Amino acid sequence: MPKSENQKQKLLCLKDFFERETDEDHPAAMADIISYLAAKDIKAERKSIYSDIQTLQDYGMDIVLQKGKTGGYYLASREFELPELKLLVDAVQSSKFLTDRKSMALIKKLEGLSSRHEGSRLRRQVVVSGRVKTMNESIYYNVDRIHDAIADNSQISFRYYDWNLDGSRHYREGPYKASPYALCWDDENYYLIAHSERHGLTHYRVDKMDSIRATGQERIRTEELDSLDLASYTKKVFGMFNGDETTVRMRFHRSMAGVVIDRFGHDCMLIPDGEEHFCFTTSVVVSPQFLGWVAGLGQNVRILYPESVVQEYRDLLEKTLSQYQTE
């Protein structure tokens, strides 16, 4: 490529240089900048580089001159700070709905938002291999299709499946049809909150959806959907299991306050009951998942009301215990 054409890329190359090669701990001397451009067959003098840096600063890049023997120019601020990128990397690598391959590809792109020096620090914290991950690579694109359907106010059709013992897919009778409302990330899985003519307000695991297609038919809107509080919905629906919504009153040992707040939020009302306990009343979907959560807290919690839920919990415990009784 002729040198004259390379010269036209000078500003772009300088922009790349400051983004990838510099940070507060790695300022670049003028000699380093000149050498970098020379390696790309771009001739530059100090005076022209000073002018180019000023142009980049006017453009909005926070390029700072650090004075001193070990000083130089560096990009002081970016769209994402390193702690923010670390949080995003943690989210990606811990997400069950992303495959190993897609997780690594996304983390690689996140590294590109930092300098190469900071990128190496992100790489050191990556542990993806061996984690429980989905086998469905298409979930990444399913989410995009659902978002598009919501934006276009369109119903969708799709196939829905479960896993067989041999790891193969077992498709339920369908295809399914629903009006997508929102996507929700709960218990490390992605769910679609939607309206189904058959089930009303319901939800689907996105990683178990296949062949998603926008039908072009306008979504069905209901008063329940329009007034839906997603945060409240996910508090009530444990593990996104369906069931009957019921007002439940429980008595906890005071050591369980953090557990209750973590699950139901800081705005929940914990009413003291003696010196060692408190009571808590909330509306939940009573499902095996909810009862399993209660069982996991052992003697630190007791369901007080209603009696129907108390009896349902007793039945669960008795059936579970019966599996371990000897003849």
C-alpha cells in the first residue's frame, strides 16, 4: 500500500494505540508513538503528533500527559473501567445459559474494551471450563429474536423441549404460540415472560426454546401484563416454577434475617416475635421449589399460615422421609 494512503490512517492508528497500548500504569513516550506509527509505515514528526493528540482530545478522548522521566501520554478514562469489566466477565463466565465457546468469545471482546495490559488481568480471572453450561448455542440468538419481536409488537411461535435420559431433546407437542412481554434472568437462567392463550401469564426457559419466529400478529395485551412488576414477579415465583399464588406467613430465627432480605428485598417487613424470632408475611407461588427452599432452612423457619400450605409442606416431608425408611 502506498505510503500516502497509510498517512490517511494516522489518526485512526493513534486512536487504536492509546486505547490498546496505554493506561495509567503504561504511559507512552513520544519515541514509542513514533516507533508504533513507523511499524505501520506511517512517517510522523513530533510536531504533527502533538497536533494529532490535540485533535483526539477535542474529539473527546481523555489523553493525559504524565510528566517525568518515566512519563508519557496515556488514555486516562474509557467507556468501561477495569472493575466494571471484571464484573461483566464474572457475569459471563458464571452464566449457565451461555456455552463455553460463547462465554470465551464474549470475554475476548470485553478484553478489547481495555488496554492490552489490563486485558491480561481480566484473562487471569477467567475460569469457564468445568462450569455447568448450556449445550444450546442458539440461546444467544434466541434472545435477540425475542427482543426484536417485543420491539415490533409481534407474537412469536416456537418449539419447546425437555431433555431425555440419553441427553437428546424431547419436543413437546406444538408449535407453541405466545405474546412476548419481557426477558428475565433468574437463578442463572434466562426466562421469557409472556402471555399464552392457553396458560395466560406464563414463562418459558429460553435455552429450551427452538425455531423462534415472529408471526407478525400483534401481541395480546392484558391488564395483568400492563401492570406486571417484574421484580415482584420473580420474588414470588421461586425458580420460575408455576403454582398457586398464596399469602404465606412464616416464623424465622433471627439469624435468618439476611436470608429473607436476600430473597425478598430490603423493603420486606420483618416483625419481631420474641427475642429470638421474627415473622414475615409475603405473597408467593407455592411450588415444590418454594417448599424446598423452606426445607433447606431446617428448624430456622416454620410456616404458620395458611393451613393448606402447612399441610402441603408436611406431605412433602413425609413423602421424602418415606424414601429413607427401612422395612
